[in-house]
Amino acid sequence: MAANGQSLRPSQYITTFGPSSVLETPDGPVVIAAPSHSTLFENIHPEAYEIQDLRLSQTLLNNKKIFRIPSNAELGVKENRLVYHAYYFPRWSLCPTHGILYRYKPQSLIGCPRCKTASKWGKVWAKSREEAVRFVLACSHGHLDEVSWSLLIKHKKGCSKPEYLRWQGGGGALRNIRIECPECRENANFGEVYSRNFSCSGRFPEENNRRVDCNRPAKIIQRGAANLRVSEIKTALTIPPLDTQLHRLLQSRAVLDVLVAIPVNSKNLLVQLLDNLVKGNRLDPLISATIKQYEEVEILGVIYDILSEITNPKKSTEATLRQDEFLSLHNAACDGAPPQRSDKPGGPNQFEVYKENVTTFRLGSGRILRVTPLSRLRVVMVQIGYTRPIDTNQNDSQENSPIIIPVEYMPPNESTAWHPGVELFGEGIFLDFVSDTEPKGISEHFPLQGEAYSRWLAAHNSPSSYQKIKAMLANKDEDLHRLDYLNPVFVWWHTLSHRLITALSVDSGYSSAAIRERVYTCTINNKTVGGLLLYTAQSGGDGTLGGLIGLVPHFDRILQSALRNIDACSNDPICIEEEFGEDKVNGSACYACQLISETSCEHRNTLLDRRLLLENMP
């Protein structure tokens, strides 16, 4: 296991890194261990770090629970103390001085056979880690292993196949590199090898090298490649009324177990049960004291809500969760939303909208755009797993499409798994269209038209032949129709979102990578409606300080800036002539006009079309 550590923020663990990702450290590259091998839960149960979010757990996580990654300060240890284990990977090294591929043997005084023998093996070990080779072997079913360098060469008969190889050539192309056996002089062109498929070993290095049978082809890939590991994340916004402070307090593991087992019909009975839990060291006294501050009517009402969700859960999907969020944001835009208190003393409010700050703008088209500032919001992000979208150039694309490898921890002798997550607090701006005649009603999105609209509508109505989109969404828990990702209205809002994020970054003080999006499209009363939430959030503390919502009074200028050059791109005419089709994930969109940081985009810079927005200006 790795000796020297590398600091990570909890949000980095969820969004970018996580189990099986290759992380660069002072000791060279390591692969982050799975939660079950991290030693994080050797002496403590994950409920000590639980994040309560009943909607997210029941809707998108199949009733699994959420834990956060604790900081060193929270654990009461020094900042330089290792609290989460990792494994050295890869073990092969490349000596840049002599061009030698070698694998260091533990406690040996020799690393590269051409280098001088060291006086201490620790120096050789450190040098080998600094020279760790940049290439690894991976398959689309989540397996990761070392490249079998010696097997890349067809050795001559009688060759002893030495334990090191020569790395010859260089330059900007892999085809200029040759890997040679120092004994029989046989060699292999690395450019040709790099394009070949190999047998997969079925190795999971994050689980201390557990192996399974795998018949999928594996490819050589750089250890720092973006597609070596992609986090699969589920996100939910804390919205009233089912995410209040009291709801989350009563969803604490110990309290919830009691509520399910014993009918509670009075505050006095609940107080007795809470006192028993505190005496048995099963409940934090602060949680008990906070619950006792509420009135009996409020307590019994929340208990009814929670037990109803458990005993008679309504069928919830990602689509219904987003629709609930959209309706809650719409209601807050119409009537405001009082502060939702934190379940932690002194913590930031979870949700807050002041009605008097909601602003409407009449656009040049005559439509009314409503801009609602969310002074406070709470977002929970959960990493349910990861994929390795490795392209093996196989014809059976469905069979070789990436699968989600779960990232979870199952406590011994228990049946409920836990996913890692993070709470983010911040601010946001919600956009939707409103009607002159019904300012508090839900307005249908204005009719779209044009050639780009027709192409997206055809895909939405008949998605079966759109193989690339289907492969991208293969791991979604619903079909394409119900998620409406191919709905032209969704693509319209998503494209506008990217333009606005770029424009907001100029005035808000946040970089475009710090502003995130949440696009809403659903059908309500046979109306196709849509909206957009742009927010910035960070873990812990008070979140952010108003740089985003402060722009609401001037949002007409932001919108004009976002749309000013929509008809121009430095890659035109190539970009604007790009059309969405069966083998595409975008229409007219490129890095010069539409694509943004993938930490900001919910859909990894897919489902965009500048031409659709250009033909249907707001």
C-alpha cells in the first residue's frame, strides 16, 4: 500500500477520482482502494458519516444509504496522516537515462540494470516510482492491469526472456517507439501494439487484485487518460417539503429503526425512545435535543411522511424526481420559499428563495423569462460506480458497451449497502418561461421549428436506430422516451445552459468550471415544459457568497451576451453544418462555441445543438 499520501477534497473523490482511479502522488502513481479495502471502516460504522436524503436513496439508489468521506480533522488525526489506503500501480518503470523497461523487486539494491547499484534499497524504490510507466491495460467491463510488456515481443527460440526490455526511439508518435528484447534482439513496434486488442485478466487492483473471468478485449491506454475511469454520479436537490431539518433528523439510522419497530403516537413516547437511544450510545445527544424542540403536531406529521414513504412507497424514477424538483422550484418562483433549517447546529440553510427578488424580463420575441435567485440550496452528489468507456473497435457494440462497476461498502452481516457522497451548499439561478395570462401557471415551452428540430424530434420519437446515443445512455434506469433526453425542448435548454455558463463566468467571479447545470424537461397536463437551474456549490461551510444571484437584476444583459455570437464559431462553416444523426451525440457543437468543462455539464458535453438554438431564439 502507498506510504506517502496525496490530499483530496471529498468532492474530488466523488466527481473526478474514487476507487480504481489512478492518482499521482509524491510516491508515484497509485490506484485508490475500494471502500471495503480503504481501512476507513475498520473501527467505525458508516452511519457515523451518514448523509440523509430519503428522496435520493429511495429513488435513484434502490434504498441504499449514503456516507461521506471524513476529513483528517474530523477523524482527529494530523493532516499528513493517511486515512484512506491506495495501492502502488503500475509497478513497471521506464528509466529515461538508459531507455530500459524494468520492474523493481522489493528491497533490491538494483532497479534499472544499467544504473549504478544503490547503497539503500529505499532510494531505488523511490526512483522506480518516479519512473513508473505511463501505460496500463483496461477493458470496458471495469478491469485494470499492468501491460504484459515481455509478451508483446515474439522472442526467438531459446531466449530466456529477460526481466527487462529496451525502449528505443521517441518523438511525438508511438510508431517511432520500439520495444526490444536485449537478448534475442526481437522487437515490437509500440504504435502497432497500442492499436491491438489483448485478453483481459479480469483484475480489480482497487480490491487488492481480486480477479474474475472476463472475455472482453482489453486495450493499452495511458494511465492519465480521461476515459480510463468515468465516475457515474447521481445528484438530487434538497427541496421542500420532504427535505426539512426534522425529516433528516428522524431519518437517522437509530431513530428510523425505532420508528419502524414501535408505533409512535405522541411526543412523550418519542422522547422516551430518544433518551433510551442516547443512554445506549446509539444516538448523538445533540440530535435528540434538536428533535425535542419541535411541537408534537409537527413531529407526528413528519413521522407519518417518513413511514408512508417506507411502507407505501410511490413508484419513483429519475424522471419523477426531476419533475418534483421542477415543481418545487416553480412554486418557489411564484410564492417564495422560507428558509429550510440545517439538521446541524449553525449549519447553512438548505433551501431559501425570497419572492421579492424574483425578476422577469420581456424578451425581444415578446416572451417573458423569469429569473429566480436561490439564496441557499443544498445538493447531494453520490458516486454509484464508474465505467471505462474503452473503444475496442468491436462490431458487437452492445456487448462491449461499458458497464457500471458499483462503488459501495457493505458492512459485515448487513444487507444494506452504502455509496460515497458529498453535500454541497451554495446558490443558484432558476430560469423558466411564464405566461401573461397565468403568471403562476406552468407555461408550455414555445413551439420549436427548423431542420435541427426535425432531426431531434425524429430521434425522440424513434430512438432505436441511434446506436451511439443508446450506448451512452445504456446504464440509465429508464428508456430514452421517459427521460426525454432526446426531446428537442431538452436539447434547446441544454444548449442555452452552456451559452449562459460561459457568459456568467465573465461577470460572476466564478470560473465556468465552478458553475453547474441542472436541466429540467417534463410533460405536465399534456404540456411539454422546461427550465434550467444554474448553480455553484461547495462542500461544508456557508457555501458561496452571492456572486451568482447578484447578477439577477442584470440577467437580460447576460442573456444578450450569451446569444450575441451564436451565429458565429471559429470552426464555421464546418461546425454549423454538422448535423445530428444516428451515429452522433451532438448536432452543431464544438469546443469553440458550446462545449464546457465536463464537471459543469450533467451529460458530458453531449445532447447539444447550436443550430437548434439559432433557429429558435428565445
